[in-house]
Amino acid sequence: MKPLDYHPSADFARYLQTLALEGGLSCDQLAELEDHMLTRFEAELAKGADPTQAGSAELRCLGNPTDLSFEYRKTHAMSSLSRFLGIAITVAMLLLAVAPLSSLGSFVDVPSALLVGGLVLGGLVASFGPVAIQRALRQAFERRPSVERDVRESLRLARHGYRLSWAAGAVGVLVGSVVLLTNLGGPAQLGGGLAVAILSLLYGALLAELGFANLAQWLERGAPASELATH
């Protein structure tokens, strides 16, 4: 988002630049605050103030950019509890949907879980290392002002994990298909191959969409606009 270059008061543009570069507001938060500032500015004009007076009155009301950024982010930040609650609701609805159709045990397959989890974890460790994984998880839930955070590598890790999850699910489909084709003469072995093919894709999709997609979203919400602009 561009600052208020079109605004009559250059102080507004400088204030928003400070919030973006030093205060650490994300793009969405900065846009929301800009709308608020414009509304207040127009209200001052309606009272008879000239543009300079209206801008100065609004900036005095907002206060120090760093303090405003911290309070604004703290008010708008999603708590860790609500994040876990959202995922828990999604999983619970999925379980309730499939429970009448089949036993929940039918959706548990250790070889599929090991295949998907091993490929994703191994790929992340090979690309970023275990310390980067731990840092990404910590940054997603920490409450420090984002000006103190550098989440670029963590965002790359989350996006790479998203792609790896889908790739691992696809590999599971191929592995399960091979097992099926090599055991066509033995019906007793067909079930294991079919389970790996289908459940690997299911596990990969859930890990990608509920895990890494949310991780990237949480990191982006806490990233300064100047960092998001580099992606």
C-alpha cells in the first residue's frame, strides 16, 4: 500500500511511512489505519478546520507512532488460543462429517503418516535446518512488536513446507499405486496400497492447508509491511 501521497498534509505521509518502516504494522493494518485517519481528517474539515489544522489535530490525537503501533497490533493480534481453536474446530467438523460414514480408524494409516511426515520434515531440515523450524514456530506465536522480528526466512520455510506437503501427498499416491499394481494377483495386499495412495494425499492436504498455510498467514500478520514487500 502506498502512503497518503495525495493527502494535503505531508505529515500524514511521513507518519504512515514511520508506522510501516519503524512501527512494524502489516499492510492490512496500515490500510485500516489509513482509512481511520482519512475519516478523522474529513471530520475535522467538516468542523471548519483547514487541511493543515485538521492534519495536525489528528496526528496529535494519534500520538507517538511506535506506541500506537504496539497498541494497535496488540488490539488486532489473533491470540494463540484462537488460532488453535480455529484449527480444532476444522478438525472436529471433519471428524463429525466422516464418523457416520466409516470408522475413524479407517483414516489412520501409519505408513502414510510416516511417508508424508518424513518427506516434509526431512525436506525442511535439509533446506533450512532444525533451528529455523523452531524459530518459525516461535515467531508465529510470539507477541513482540514486529519491528523486532525478521520473519523473511520463516515465511520462506512456511511456503516451502506448504509445497512439500502437497508433493509428499502426491508421492504417496504414486507409492500406493505401485503397491497396488505389483499385488494385483494377491487381493489381500490391495488394501494396504490403496490406503497409502489415498490417505497420503489426505494427510498432505491437511498438513499443507491447516498447518503451513496457517503458519504463513500468522507470520504475515506479524510482519512489517517493508518485509512483505520483498516477497
